[in-house]
Amino acid sequence: MAKESWVTEFPDMERSDLIALRKTLDGAYREFSREHGDLIESFFDPLLAFLVWFENLLIGAPWLLILAVIIGLAYAASRSWKLCLGVVGALLTIGYFGMWENTMRTLSVITVCTLLSLVLGIPVGIAMARSDRVRKLVTPMLDIMQTMPAFVYLIPVVMLLGIGKIPGVIAVVIYAIPPVIRLTNLGIRLVDKEVLEAATAYGASPWQRLWGVQLPLAMPTIMAGINQTIMMALAMVVIASMIGVKGLGQPVLKSITNQYFTLGLLNGLAIVALAIIFDRVSQAYARRTQKHSGGAGHA
């Protein structure tokens, strides 16, 4: 009977030992939060100030001005009037259904999170491409970040920093940053070795090869990573609304708790519209850079 019990039930730690270990870890993290939470929170004060300023700017500016700026950026990236007309139609529809203010809040959060992901992620991707040791160290961390359930990110961040914009931004960045790191590394590693040898033969230094050859040729792949980072950040918006991040995610969360089907559907479609806009514009820019680099390489 004892043998059968061992076979059917997986041998585990003693329950008292497991509970003691969990209590020890939880207590240590709580103590760390109490001692260093205020200091860490003050470190993010400039980021919070910028985020609040940018959000107020988007909400307070005339909607026609915001629309014109977005159309200008879309055309500069895509050189397509058809795409710009689609962007106009999507944003006007969002405004018509009374979701403009929440859309601007979401746009401010996504913009800040994407910029942070690029500032942090692209240098890490470059370091991975230049060093196999760094790649072996960072890759398991990226695997964990991409497979960990999104809700898990909220627990330590909220315990450390409480409820608000900054915890949401940190959670979104952690969730969304892996694609840009991976694809920056991949894009640089896929650059033709013969091109690098030619640049070296002309006397280019390692940094000149990186900035003048590798990054321009890797830009289409890097843009694909940026595209995926934006999509993942938008996917995290609804979850981040649970810890106080205002925007399109909060009405969706409200519709779930109160069973407001139409409210959830409309705000969900607004998130989809933003995702499509970012996706189409970034893909169009990636195609343009690919054609440019291809033409340069052929010449």
C-alpha cells in the first residue's frame, strides 16, 4: 500500500516546510517593499511627471490638431494616402462614439511604454548580437518573461509601488519588451558576413560597422520586433487597467464586472482599431526601409 501511495502521489516537500518557505519569501519581499518602496517610487517620479504631462497634452489639445499630427506621422512612415484615410476614418469613428479621451490616455501609455521598450531593448539586443555569452545569459530570462502569465507581473509591482500609472507601465514594459530584444539580436546576426568583411576592409571600426552597416541592414527585422512590442503592449492594456491605468481598458474591465456588452464591445473595437493603425503604419515603414536597404545593397 505504501508503494502504491508513493507511485500515485508525487513525492513533495513536507507541507509545513513549504508553508514556512513561502512565508519567509513573502515576508522578505514585504520587508523590502516597506524599506525601499518610497526610494524606488521616487526614482520613477520623472517618468510619472512626463506620462501625466503627455496624457494631459493629448487630452487637452484640439482633436483636429491631434488628428493632423497622427496623419502626418502615418504618411511620413507609409507614404500612403489610402492608409491615412483609413486612419482618419478609424479615429473619427472612435471620437463619434465618445471614446476619444480614453483613446488618448491609452495612446499616451502605449507611446511611453514603446519608447521605454526601445530604449532598454535595442541596446540589450545589440549586446546579445555582439556577445554569445550575453545571449546565453539573456535568452532564458526572455523565455521566462514571454511564458509567465501576464497577471503575475502585477503582483510584485503592486506590492512594491502600489496602484497607479507607473506600476502599470512597468508591467506593460516587462510583458512587451522581449520581441524587440530578440529581433534586434536576430536582425544583426543575419547581416551578410561578406558585407561586414568589406566594411572592415575599408577600415571601418566595430562601432562604424554597427551604426553604418548592421543596424541599417537589420532595420526591417528590428521594425518587426517593434511592431510586435506595440501589439503586446496594447494586449496588456486591459490587464493593466486592473491596477489603475486609465484608458480603454477600464471600460472593458467595467463591462466584464457589470455585464455591459455594448460598452465592452465598443472599447474593445477601439483597442483593435489602435492595434491595426500601429500595425499597418509600422509594417509600411518596415517595407520602405527594406526596399531602401535592398536598393543600397544591390547598388
